[in-house]
Amino acid sequence: MKKQDRRTEKEIEDSPVSEPPHPLEVMRQAYVDMEIEFQEDDNAIFTRLNLENLEVHVISWGEPDDLSTIVVRLPVRAAAEFRAAAGEFVNRLNYNSRRKFWEIDHADGEIRLAAYTDTMAGPMTDKIFRSLLHCLLMTADTAFPYLTSVLSGRMTPEFADDQAEAALVAMWGKDNKTDGEPPDDVSGE
């Protein structure tokens, strides 16, 4: 049987409410727990990670009651002649995407994969951060060979997207219900 709360409304209103942890603190602690070296300034955390197919820069930042952001910056830039094709490729990858979004800066060709989390609806937690980071890293690593094929003109954006989507479905599994679970061990090695 559940115990009833016999406090008055005034007592309930006056009771202290613990503040959720700052998103940067959650991110910082997750990197420490995963033994990933990082640097930080007042507003963001930076790290470099070696994946199977590439090395990426990860930038994380966030504020309580706002957005928390994780950006995985890829080590290539689209040359001017291939920016339209790269833009089409990332736009195709974004179709029906959940939680993560490919972006291309058409001014300089920088390509990145980002995830945004609304911390107004709920606090950034370790599990959310690790899950998003894992999802971004695995997606970037899996799609990278197809992106480079578009950047070199060896594949059309449409064909590369079909191949990348097939590789992502194979990696995440057919049900694709979670877009990946948090990793047991993400390391900076």
C-alpha cells in the first residue's frame, strides 16, 4: 500500500526542489567516466575521437532550460564544385532522420552531424548524452565512406544515400527502434 503524503499544500510549496544538473556538467562527467580526454572553455567541451573510418572533432554545449547540442565535425570539406552534390546527399540522409541532422556550410564546405536536445522539457542526463553521442559517432563513421564517394564524384548523391541508408540499417538493425543504444565503452583511443 502506498504511503500518503500528509503535508499541507504550503509545506509542499515550501519544500526545496533540487535543480537538475547543468548540461555541461553532465557532458563533462560522461567524458570523464568514459575516459575521454577533452578541453573546455566557459561554454563548450571539445574532444577528438578516432573512429574506424575517420577522426572527428566533437563539440558539446548547452544551457539549462534551453537546447543542448552535440556536433560531430567531419575531417573533410566539400570542394566548391561538389558542394551541391554533398548538400543533396546530406539532405537525403536527413529525410526521416530522428535525433540527428546532417549539416553543410555552403560557404566553406564544412560537413557536420548534430543532435539537439530540448532541456526545457527535461534535463540532460548521462544516458541521453551517451546515447546521442554514440548515435552520432556510429552514424558518421558508417556514412563517411559514402560521403567521400560523393565528394570525389564516384557516386551520385542518390546512389550514395541508398548505400549509406542500407549500411545504417544493417548497423542499427532492421527494427531501427532506438537509433542505437548508449555504448558500453566509448573511448578516445
